[in-house]
Amino acid sequence: MRASTLRHRVKLQEVVCSADTKGAGSTETWLEIAKVWASITPISALERVESNARQETITHEITMRYKSQLTSADRIVYGSRIFNIKQILNPDYRNEMLTMLVEEKI
């Protein structure tokens, strides 16, 4: 893949759980682990009505240079858009590039 196709500057985030100070439970916050260049390609969109509310799900393919610490529990942020990672693919197992199937809910 040519570097010029990686034109979106994205943030990789992981969830961090911390205990509530009053012991009532825990809170989840997202911590930025890296900023990388990536390619974002739309694949499909699905619109449905759930509980009398319109819900759109857009799936994309995101490609970036290999990051070993990335898991499907993490997410990708591009501007105000949030992409939940559904599947991570490592084609050819060369640890050069990662392709991820992600879901964006609007």
C-alpha cells in the first residue's frame, strides 16, 4: 500500500475502567494510545428503526500500518466520528499493515 493512501489522521483509543471513589461501581473512559495515518473506505450502510428511533449503522474498512497492541475492544476516532472495531485482519501475516472492519453508528 502506498503511503499517500493513508491520508486520514486517526486516534487509537482503549477503554480504561476505574473504580468509583465511593465504591459504587466503576466508570469507563477512553484513553488515547496512538495517533496514526490511516485509509478509511466506506463499505455499506444499514438503516433500521429500533424502539421507535431511526438508527443507522455504517461499516467501513480502515487500513493502517501494523500496531501490535490494537484489539477489537479498542476504537478509532477520526474528528467527531467514532468507529468500533469489529474485526482485525492481518493479511499475509507480515506485520506491515492491518485492515480492520469497523462500525460507525450515527
